[in-house]
Amino acid sequence: MSIWIELLLFAVGIALIVKGGDFFVDSASWIAEVSGIPKFIVGATIVSVATTLPEMIVSVMAAAQGKADMAVGNAIGSVTANTGLILSIAIIFMSIAASRKKYLVKAVLLILSVVTVWLGSLSGTFSIVVSIILLVVFAAFVAENVKSAKSDMSSADDRIPFDKKECVIKLIFFVLGAVMLVIGSDMLVDHGSNIATYLKVPESIIAVTMVAIGTSLPELVTTITAIIKKQSGLSAGNIIGANIIDLTLILPLSSIVSGGKLTISEQSLIFDMPACLIIAAIALIPTMFTQKFQKWQGAAMLAVYAGYLCLVI
């Protein structure tokens, strides 16, 4: 395939994720408004699961093919990119409140997930025992979201009216947006990698940048769209929820598919996991006390992420 066709398909992938992100955020916001569920909760559940599909597909397929480094690196790298790049952008450009009631449990679960993954990998393998612990954390995350949704549900009088036709149309656009995000991200990663190979860019750079950042594009587009539409709660909830899912669902699934064990590379233990934990700590710990994300956090996270990329590359 010629470089011009690769560039064209790469551009098509960009168009799909941009428009898909627009459909997705609009529909998710509408679901929150008509159901009475807070947008933070919608972002942390429905939006997060859909936008983590690229990471799930890439990691599980890589694990099934025996490519443990790709499976683990993609999941960890995506969490680092989500927080160090995407959440930092959101924090810098938006004022994001994070009430302790809605935020604290999710923040603790995310930090617990990162620490569990790192400590559970020190032996050099990601065992089935660690997978079970992470699946328990995932179950706690789902239970907490259901509990929050029930306790924070608006009364019927506060919800916007809608008819059956509008409901069907919005749900179609929600699904269509999710599908466009997944297909667009897949095209962007595949053809972006082909372009990099054609231009003789080292494979290590492709893995660190295009795979991890590429599979995080749905979160990036959703965040940028949320910034434009001033849906800060949806953006923060989506990123935190996506990170928890990356660690507590995608890694265990990858481990199970690989036969119960994933080999962890020295790079992951020395660079990837510590960087992920440091960036998550900067994002989450101060916010537990201040109940809002501050611009200095965004700048610090972005700086650490840039330094991490420089070290790895």
C-alpha cells in the first residue's frame, strides 16, 4: 500500500474520531439530563467503558498472540497518557470541581489499582492472583457507581422531557459515536504505525507513542469535545473511570487470555509503572483535600509525562 493511501486512511481515522466524539458527548450528556444521573457518574461508567474499547481490543488480542509487552504496555501506557496528557489538558483549560462525595472513592480505587499492578508485577509476572484482586476492585468500582447513581438521582420534576422517537435517535447516535471512535482509533493506530515504519521510525517509539496514545484517542477527543461544550464533569469522570477499567478489567482479561500469566518487562517495572503512579498521585491526592483540580497539577502532570517519554524514547 502506498504512503499516500496510508495518509488518506490516517486522515479518515481522525475524521471518524472527531465526529464520533461529538456524537458521543452530546448523547451522553442527554442521557444524564433525562435520567437524572449526574454527568460525572455517566462519564465514569457508560462513557468510560465505551472509550476503553480500543485499549481492550489491542491488549486482549496482543495477549492472545503471546505479545505480553504490548498487552501490558498498552494498558499501563494508556493510563499514563490518559492522566499525564489528557486529564492535564482538561485541568489546564477547564475549571473542574470534584466533590469529595462523588470523587473520593474513585480516586482511592484508581491509586489502589496502580499500586496493586506495580507490587503484583515485581516478581516479573502478572499472575492470576493479582488478576482476581483487580477484578474485585473493578466490582467495587461498579458497585460504587450504582450506589452513587441511585443516591444522586434527580427527582422526575428535574429531568428534561423527551419522547420515544427522540430517545431512539439519541441512543442510535450514542452507539454510532462509540463505533466511530473505536473504528477511527483502530485506523489511526494501524495506518499511523505503517506510516512510521515507512519513514523508518524505530519500533520502540511507535510502541510508546502511537499504540498507547493512539488507543487513548477516544478519551482525548471526548475530553476536547467536553472542553468545547463545557462538560467538565463528564470529562473528568470519563478519564478516571477509563483508567480504573484499563487496570482492573483489561489487564486481568489479558492475563486470562494469555493462560494465567503475563511476563512483565524490566522497562515496565522501572519506568512505566512508577511514572503512572507519580502522575496519578499528582492528579488525585491534592484533589482529595481541595475538592477541585488546579492548574498547577495539570502543568506538573504534563511535565512529568513529557519527561517520562524522553526517558523511555
